[in-house]
Amino acid sequence: MDRYVLYGQAGTALLVGAALDRLARAGGRARAGAVLAAGAAVLALLPVTLYLRTPQSRIDDVTAVAAAVRTAGERADGILYMPSRRRVWSAVDPGAVHGLRDLALDRAPADSRTLYGTEARPDVIRARVLAARRVVVLRDPAGQPLDDTGQERMKLRVLAERFEECGTRTVRGARVSVYARPGWC
């Protein structure tokens, strides 16, 4: 993914800049070549640089995810992230999940000193989910592999056994679903 290696471009830019500086200090034709090379590099990289700053360059649209969660969560009791690493989607707009209890969270990211926080034991997750009537579920797009942990298996099991899917909104890179107890859709 380009956005995870962009930091490497800074090193490349420093090396190219040092080389161009050396050529520019040489004077004459070398200086003219350095100026031409710098201009060509800017022109060649400009479209890529601009594209990387658009939503289309990303596999997910966290702003759209936040808007979908805000709408889906209006009458919900809690939220589940499946898999748990999707909790990071809410970091962009914490207000989107305001009022929704994270039913699987044991320790928040800041408290656990992790990016996603730590999740409760499967039996705790089961009890919390069963105490809710409506749950917003953030999931990967269809066809993505599921994490094989006790927590993830429990989330799937309790939703399948005790809840019905009321609806799913698909946004780029995510599915935002509402599950409810029978009769609460």
C-alpha cells in the first residue's frame, strides 16, 4: 500500500536533492542539467502525488464509514468491530460512535498502549452482546478472511444464534451492519 511506504519517499527526495545540489554547485552545463532534472522530476511526480491525496487512492473510506456508523447507531445499544483491528476506523471520527458501547473492548487503546485496544474474554463479550437489543457491526468487505480468535468466533456465534441482520450498508472498504434481537429491527 502506497500510503504505508510514503515515508520512504522522504529519503529518496533527500538523496536526489543532494545529488542535484552537487550538480548545481558544479556550474555550467551541470547546473542547467540539474535544474532540468529537478523540473522533470516535479512534473513526473505531480500526478502521483495529487492522486495519493484523494479518497480514491485508499482501499477504505473512513469518513464514509463514520457517516454510516453515525446513521446506523441512532437506535443501537453497542458496537462490535469484526475483526478487532477495525476499531481504528473510529479513531478518525470518535463522535460517530458516541453513545455506543464497545461491547468487546476490555482496555482502550491508550490504556493498553496498543493501536486497537485489547478485547475482553469471549464469555464477557457474549454476556455484553446478549444484554443489547441492537448492535452496529463494522466488518471488512465480503470475501475477506476472518480472524480465527476466540473473541471473533464468539461475536459471530452470538450474532448468528440470537440476532437477525436488519440491514447492511456497504461503503468503500467496509460493511456497516445493524443486528437486532428478533422483533427489534
